Amino acid sequence: MPCGPTGRASDGPDSRQTLYGRPDDARVMPTRLDEMTSADVARMKRKPVVLLPVGAVEQHGPHLPLGADTIQPLHVLERVAAKTGAIVAPPIPYGVVATSRPFPGSLSVSFDALRAYVRDVLSELVRNGFRRVVVVSGHAEGVHLAALRTAAKEVVDRGGADVTVECVGSGRSIADALWWTRPGGTMILLGVAALPRGVDWTPIWLNELRVLGSYIYGVESYEGRRVRTMDLVLEWIERGRLDPSPLVTHRFPLNDYAAALTTAMGKAESQAFKVALRP
């Protein structure tokens, strides 16, 4: 028979006390993963963003502690989590320290050790359903950052998508889609209406990706005339030659706009493709 914290018999696992009360109590969810219970994680309908702080132990002169590279990002990320609903994972306090290693108190791990450790932590977060992980390093040494990038890439390569369809068209979304596609995979780029900025195109040649799609809306030759692609599509819809209605999976009355926005923003749960409002 299970016992509670006082050693007395309890009614079962749900009757046990935790730091935050009983598991089934309504309470404020902790923002730190290591302060949650297993039941907290299991109840998450949609896994939030996980913030993984990585630091180092090294000298910072006579005025700062050796753990400043861990203390500072952890403090910032806890405030970010409180405002955004993200979760802060337990920090990784060690890193690759080369330039200040000769100073007393500085501790360093090897490139391969840090890469492997961070890779395994990221893999375990993914296994638990956390698909959006932000690695934030308080230590900016080049080799250290290279180990973190390599670890993240290994996790992405291991579980990347065969086909990624990018329909947003922003520089950030295109860059994400490129890195989320497995080596040898295909990215389909649709509806880019402007020159994307800030895109790291490296994954195309590094991972030998196949990129298909269209860039900007062109001008077509149709029935002896030159017409813009978008105008032609609208014309076909008006004539009934093109029916976009199968793309609309959810429809809401205009006064139910809040539910429509919730559905559109939670496509993982709603399985919505396009959400429409009707008068």
C-alpha cells in the first residue's frame, strides 16, 4: 500500500503531496521543467517552447563569479518564460573554455563531450514531445558555440522531415524549413511574394536538398493575353474553374472570431488547413 510523505497509508498515487500541492490541484504551472511533476508534462495538450540555457565555468575578473555565463542567461530566460509561457530546462553549466582556461577556477570540457551531451539532451526533449527548443548560451567562445550548433544539427538530421512545405514566405520560416528537412529531402516553397532576407541557404548544398516551388507571382500567357498569375487565379475562381473551398477545413461565424483564431493558431490539435469567417 502506498504511503504519503508522513509515512501514513494513502489512497493512491494521486493523493501524494508535492511541492505545489496535490497533482490534480488547480495551480500555477511552474516555468522550470525540473520543478514540474511527470503528471504536469503528461497533461500538456500542446508542448510549449523549451529554453535550454548553456553556460560555462570560467574567470570573469575579480568582480564576477565563475558561473556568470550560467547565472545570467538563466535569469533572463526565467523572465522570458514567465511572459511567454515557455519552459526553462535545467541549465548545462559546463562548456568549452579555451581562452581563460589558464586562470584558477576555469573548467573546460572537450568539444566532443559538450556536443554529445547537448545532442542527447535535445534528443530526449524531442522524445518527450517538445518540438521547439531554443538553445541559449551565456558563453560565446567560438568552439563552444560550434559544438552547440553541431549538436542541434545532428538532432535535426536524425529526425528531419522527408518533405517540408513552406507557405509563410518569411526569412525566418524559410530558414527553419531548410534546417527541418532531412538530408536528401525536399522543401516545397510556395507563395513567396518578396525577397526573403536573413536566410541561411547553407542546408541546400550541405544536405543536398531538393527545392521546388515558385518565387513571386509571375505573368502568364493565357488565351492570347498576358495576365498576372494572381489575377488569373481569381478569374478562374470567379468562373468556377477553380474551387478553393476544399482548402477551408473550418468555418466560423464572424462573432465567433476568438474560436477561429484559436483554431488557426493551434493547427497541431485542430488539424486545420485554412480557417474562414462567415458573416
